[in-house]
Amino acid sequence: MSPIFSLRAILLVAFAGTAGLSVHIIAQQVFHVPYPETGVTRLESALLALSRHVALYAISVILVLSLKKKGRWITLATLFFCTAAFYEQLVRVPVMQSIVTNAWGFAFLPQVAVYAKVLLFSVLVLLTAALAAPFGDRLRKYGIFAIGGVIATLLLFALDNILPVLEQFLMQFAAPPQAENVIQSEAYGTLILLAAYATYIVPSWAMYLYFRAFAATLGGGALAVCLLYIALLSLARGTLLISLASIGPDFLPVFQFAAQILVATGLICVFFRNDLAAGAVRPRASESSVTGLPAST
């Protein structure tokens, strides 16, 4: 596995994120692709949310399993970071909102509710992994993870309904943005674009940490692991299914966001493909447990 904080890793992750974000920015500013319409039914919205929550739980479990040799606090901090950063809620969204509205408190204060949601979810995933760890029987272990997945999904659905109320409550303690200070999207200049690219390194780094978790945890061929990684992260962001469901006149406005994730994760797979090869040849626990001898390499 390549060093996580090497200069090479930082530059390649930054490039992957920049390329992914550029798809969206070029679509918006060069080809004038509009933002997608939110014309989904309640059932479609619920199904999309379900796929997001299940995929988020899956990639979170894989991340926790990859950190089983780390301490609980490091694992919790890493999971919290990846969950909040992947959805751009850790830094990017509040910073960009603050820049374009000049209302920093109004942008950051409601994030307390978002951070609380992420923390509750992270603790639940960590607790589920801790409960499953002592069992050597795969059926019981997978059963505990399945039960944890149901609870985590229900928790996320409940928090999705509670979160707007908490955010509105917190907003009243901060001064709202003034109309004369708000920068309209058509007036975005170089500084706004630079801030957009600079803050996108945070979700890009979360994607990279998820990739390392997939490479370290999952067996099988490198291509299969990479495709699963791309698919689950796209599902977790909610861009994959809605793009497939929008094939037709509304496809490009929706697909620009799916392409942003596909390009970033695809490049991470290409840049760090040696990590996939390293994970494929690691000793298998099942082999040594059956024979009682060290696994061959």
C-alpha cells in the first residue's frame, strides 16, 4: 500500500478531484448545461434515499474493517471525516456558501446539526463492527452487519426529517445574508472558481481513503474491486440511479454530477492501481485458519 500522505498521493488525489469537478464546471460555464429539475415523485425520492443510505452504510463498514488495527478514536475520526467530507458538508459547502453570501455564521452554524447527524451515524457503524468482531462464524457476523444496516438506514431516514428543523432553529442565531452582498452565479469570477477547486480536495481525499479501504479489505480481481468502488460511491452520492432514471431530455443536467464522481473515482483507481494489486496478493485469513500454516504468497 502506497504511503497515504506522500506528496505523490496528495498531488494525484488533487488532480483527480480537479478533473472531476472540471466536468461540472465546464458543463455549466462552457456548454451552459442547466441544473437538473427536481421533478421526482415521493416514491422515487424515497427509493433514491434508500439506495444512498444503504450504499453509505456499505462503504462505511468497509472503511471501518480496513482500520481494525487502529484505535477506536482514530477509526471514529476517520469515519466521521470521510462521511462528512464525501458529501461536501465538512468544509466545502459552508465555505462556498460563506464566500458567495458573506454570511459566515449563517452558513456554518446550521452545520452543527449536520455534524451531529454524521457523528451519530459513525458511532452506530463503529458499534456494529465492534459487536460483529468477536464472531468467527460468517453467518452471525454478516447477520449483525445486516441488522446494523437496517438500524443505520432507519436512523438516516429519521435524521433526514429532523435535520431541516434543527438547521432552521440554528439559523435564527446568525445574521442572514444581505441581498447586496450575495454574489449571483453568473457573476462568479476567478476567485470563486479557485475556492471551488481548493475546497474540493477535501471530498476528493475522502474518496481516496475509501479507495484504500476497498483495496485493503476486499479480495478478488483489481477490476472488480475498482468497479464496485466506483458503483458504491456513485450510489452513495445519489448520482448513479437518478442519472439512469433521467435518460432522455433531462439526462445531461443530471449526468454532469454523476460524471463528476465517475471521473474522480475512476482516476483514483488508475493512479493507485498498484494498491489494488497489493491487496490482491495479501495473505487470506481463511487459508491459514483452515490449514494452520502461514498462507502462501
